[in-house]
Amino acid sequence: MRKIRIVLADDHKLMRSGLRVLLEQQQDFTVIGEASDGREAVALVNSQKPDVLVMDIGMPNLNGIEAAGQITEDHPEISIVMLSMHSDESYVLRALKAGAKGYLLKDSAETDLIRAVHSVAEGKSFFSPAVSKVLLDDYVRKLKRSGSEDPYDLLTPREREVLQLIVEGKSNKDVAQLLNLSVYTVETHRSNIMEKLNLHGVPELILYAVRKGIIS
Amino acid sequence: MPPEGSNHDSLANIQAGKVRRILFLAFGGLLALMVVAGLDALRSLRQLDGMERQVNQRYSAHNQALTTILISVHVYHDQMERYLIQGDASLSNAGAADVKNRGDEAEVAIEKFPADADAEERAMLAQIQQKILEQENSFALLVMAQAQGVPEERLQIVLEQMMLRRAYILQISRNIALWNERKLVEATESLAANFQGLQSRLAAMVGLSLLAGLLLSLIGGFYILRLEKQGRVRYQELVASRQQLEALSARLVDAQEEERRSISRELHDEVGQTLGALLVDIGQLSKLVPPEDTFLQSQISRIKSAGESAVKSIRDMALLLRPPMLDDLGLVPALEWQGREISRRGEMEVDVHSEHVSEQLADDIRVCIYRLVQEALNNAARHSGAKHAKVSIRQNADKIHVEVSDDGKGFETERVRGMGILGMEERVKRLGGTLLIHSTPATGTTIRAELPSRRVEAA
């Protein structure tokens, strides 16, 4: 069986060793390297090409978000799980824009890290339940205040299906195959969804999906 | 150091008092000098005037008396000649008495000469008197001789003597007149000399006053110039100390911000991370303990929840001191977070709107705007009872405009200037910006700030 190769990046040694112990209890995980700041992480990923990078946001020299941006540019196939102390959407959105697939709160790392690594290794997104809850609460409050209806209700059942698959990490081609549609039709659905929800780009779409509880 | 300062002040006061007294004395002295000179001149003039009048009076009185004497002498001799030439015997007694009367009149006129006559005059008058007496004797002799029929030829000698005497009397009278005239000239000359003396005294006084005045105005001028210079120096010192104070307060603000940042980092990165690691380890531990051991499991879960609450309070403290988003993500995300945080607490709804805000803003500008908005929102949420607040921030070529408005009950901007608003003004002014606060009960509060959009210096 091929093991999932993991690199750990955190400036805090205690945290790193705790996470390492946690990850190595899994039979199918292997931690192939540790980095203590953003630059080290970039260098390590470039040389080791792991499957998954578990990285803290708050690190000296180069912070996690900027490091993730650089890594995604050169190696889009590497899945990144961001570790953070913050559940606020500003961090989540930045992390998503930088190419992270998973977003994990440090408080819940112990319970959710294994699931998160599995999810992103399969190409799916993963968010700490606490993060999803905060995002959802903010979203509902905003809707209630503006008095407008949830634009999700404007989506057709087919569009909701497409939305679900996109945010699960499927490409247009995959979606077309799964739903037995042409790639062109999927693209049309996709742009309609973006327009109806007033979103720009996949990261915002994913954030939206997390808020709606479409993915966790 | 207040004691030293007050010492310095009181010394300066004493000096100023001394100088003021000296100036007062000097000006008073000058004035007194001028008054004395004026009074002296007036007195001397009056004196000279009196003397002149006296001299003139004396001269005219003497002259008049002399004229009277001359006239009476002439009349006496005329009468005498007429009597002697007529030779009228019938009239002789009455005529002789008449001549005698004229002689007495002449003597009276001499006696009436003013009492202030000097020795020379007296001597000459006495001579005239003497001659008149002799004339009278001679006349008496003639009258007697005529009565006795003494021949004309023998009387001729007496007559000639009388004629000589008459000429002599007139000569003395002229001498007296000359003397009198000389006296007048002398007195006039002495008056002129007196007047000259007065003139030179006045000139000296005026010169002295002028000199003193010149000296005084020079001293006064120097003193004023010195005062002016001292004033300028004081003013410059004041400006310098004010600038120092401003620099100090700026440094204090910077130091406070730096302190907050480092404490926040310390809490967040060190304490928070250690607790996070602890939580991971506790999770591991709970997996190692069999689920049947409920006592140990409950102990572990209690430790875990204590750890979680510690993590939460550490994070809240760090966020309050300095939100890491300001450094991690930039100004706008930090402001958006701040707005959401207040909304989440249920205090009021906050909208954050931004346009073209650079992520490369200099740190002091970023911090200033963040603290400004934070203060404004906290004020609105705590004191104004606002339901909504709006934060808008937009950037153009060289300025950043920040506006925070709420729908609360407002406050009196002139009266209520708490530390918060003063702090805002201080921060904004220091960076070369302006702050405007508009607040009424009807419209709520709007705070507008304009700051230079300085970018972060290339390290």
C-alpha cells in the first residue's frame, strides 16, 4: 500500500512533535520532513514533493499563507492543510485563495487532523466544524440584516448538483462525466452559479459552500 | 525641575524690578532737571526785569529832580537879574523878598532830590547848595549896598562873582546829569551781564538735559533690545520644548504599539501554541486510556476543557492587544474582522467597505487607521446605542480617506472630548493627517479622517 507522504510546518517545536506523533499513529501516513518557518517549508516541499503539507499560518520569515501561495504556483498537485488559531473568514478566504484545501483550527487539530489529511489527499476540501459554524453564523446574520433572500434558493437543482461537485474538488471534465453532460454545459452552469451567488472565483465559491454546510 | 525654574524666575523678576526702578529714577531725574532749569530761568528773568525797572525809575527820578533843581536855579537867577537890572526902589523890598523865596525854592528842590543818591551826588548837591547860599549872601550884600547908594562900579565885582557862581552851579548840575547817565549805563551793562549769565546757565541746563535724555534713551533702547532678544530666546525655547513634548508623545504611542505587538505575539505564539500542543497531547492520552475507565476519562476531559478555555482567553487577550491580521493579512481584512467581531458580539451591525486600499501601506498609517476605527466603533457600540455602523475606507493618489458613521444618539463634540478622541486626534495629527468629528442626536456620529497614503519603505 502506498503511504500518504506528509510534510509538517510549524514554528513551534512542541506543536510539531505532538502533531507528528498523532499523524504517525496512522498506518497509511508517513511524515517525511519538518519545517520551522515558511521559507524552510517551501524549500522542503520543492525537494521532497510530498502529497500533503500541513502548515501553520502564523510563522516567522514567510507566513503560511504566503508560503502556500508560492507552493501552489509551482506544485498545484500538492494538497495543503492550513493550521490556524483564527476562525474568521478573512483568514479562511486568504488561505483558500492561496490554494489551501483544508483549514483546521489548532484547538481541534487533535480530533480533526487525521480526517482532514485523508480528505485533502483525496482532493476534497476540509474545514473544522467550528470554522463552518462561524462562517454560517456570519452569513445568516448578514442575510437577516439585509432582509434579502438566500441566493441559494435561486439555484436550480442541477446547478446545486454542479456546485456540490465543484466544491468537492472535481474538475469540469469530471463533473461532465459524472452528470453525463457536455463540458460546455458544465461551464455554463458554473458561470450561472457564480453570477447568481455574486461570487468571484473558486475560493469564494468554496467559502460559500462551507457557510451553507454543503461541504465540511 | 520646578524649584530651579522658580528660582530662575524670581531672579529675573528681581532684576526686572531693579531695572524698572533705575529707569524710573533716571526719567524722574531728567524731568526734575528740566523743571528746575525752567523755574530758575523764569525767576532770573523776573529778577532782571525788576532790576531794569528799578534802574529806569531811579534814572528818571534823578533826572526829574535834577531838572527841577535846574529850573528853580534858573528861575532864581532870572528873578535876581531882573531885580538887579530894574533897580526900582519902590519895589525893592517886595522884589528882594521874592528873590529870596526863589532861592529857598531852589534849596527845597535840592533837598527833594531822591534819598537813594550816592556819595558823589550828595557831594555835588552839597556844592550846589553851598553856592546858592553864597549867592544869597552876595545878593543880600548887593541889596544892602544899593540901599546905601554904593557906586555901581564897586558892586561890579560882586556881580561878576555871582555870574561865575551861577555858571559853576550849572556846571555841577550838568555833572550830576552826566553822573546819573553814567550810572544808568553801568546798571544797564550789569543787567546785560546778568542776562548773559542767565543765557549761558540756561544753555548749560538745556545741554545737560539733552545729554541726559540721549543717555537715557540709549540705555532704554539697549534695555528694550535686550528684553526683545530675551523674549525671542524664550519663545524659541518654548517652541523647542513643545516639539520635544510632541516627539515624546509620538514615541510613547509608538512604544505602546510595539509593546502591545510583542505581548500579543508572545501570548499568541508562545503561550497559545504551547497550550495547543498540550491539547494535542491530552487527546493522545485520552486515546491510550481504555474507554471503560470512566474516572480517568472524566479527569482527562476536565483537563482538556480547562486547556481549551485557557487557549480561548489567551487568544482573546492577544486579539485585543493587537490583532495578528493587521500584520498577517493587512489593514482591510483586519478592519473587516473587527467589524464582524462586533457584529458577532451582538452589539451592533457593522459594514466595512473599502476601495483601492493598498496592502503596502506603511505600518504607522495602518496602525493609526486601525486604532481610529477600533476606537470609533467601540465608542459607538458602548455609548451611543447605535444599531448600525458603517466603515468606509478609500485610497486615491496620495491620500487615504476613512469614515466611520453610526446611527446612535451622538454626543457634543465640543464638550465631550474623552481620552479616546484626544488619542485619535493625536495619532492622526502626528502622521500629517486631519480628523473631523460631526455629531448630532438626529444624524448620529460621523468621524472622518484623511491621512497620507505613505507606502512601506523598502527594507
